[in-house]
Amino acid sequence: MHNPPHPGEFIREVYMEPFHITGRTLSRKLGVSPSTLNRLLKGSSGVSPEMALRLSKTLGRSAESWLTMQNNYDLWQAKRTVNLDIVEKIEFDAA
């Protein structure tokens, strides 16, 4: 995995810009407020299971793919910021 895009960035680049879809139009089709969509598009909020279902119905990808995209983004960000040097592995004895 190499620097996956935030789902909001993906939505802007793959759906909104090429098809000239405005934020207001997309928010109306999703049944969410423009401010809710704007937070997602700016990357300040992520795709929840509810939003994944809405995106799936509106844009045609599976809800699972939206959640996977969000998870991949979150994991990439965590790998860049979490200090694992202070974490210790538990050694389990074979019974």
C-alpha cells in the first residue's frame, strides 16, 4: 500500500471534477447536509458505515469498498505517526 487517497479526495477527483458535480448536488443526492459532505471532501471526517451505504447507492461502488478505502487511508496515516518503539510483543508459550 502506497499513500492511499482519502475517500473525499477520491470522490472529488473521480466523480465530481470529471462529471462537473457540485457539492450541493452530491449532498442532496446523498441525503446529507452540504457541511457534512464538505468535511468528507476536505478529509476532516471519514467514511462511516452509514455514509458508505449512501455513497454506494449514489455513486455505485460497494459499501465495503468505501470502508476499505477509509481503512487503508487511516492505517497508512497511523503507520506514519504511531511510535511502535514503546510497544512490546507478548510471547505466548506453546501448550
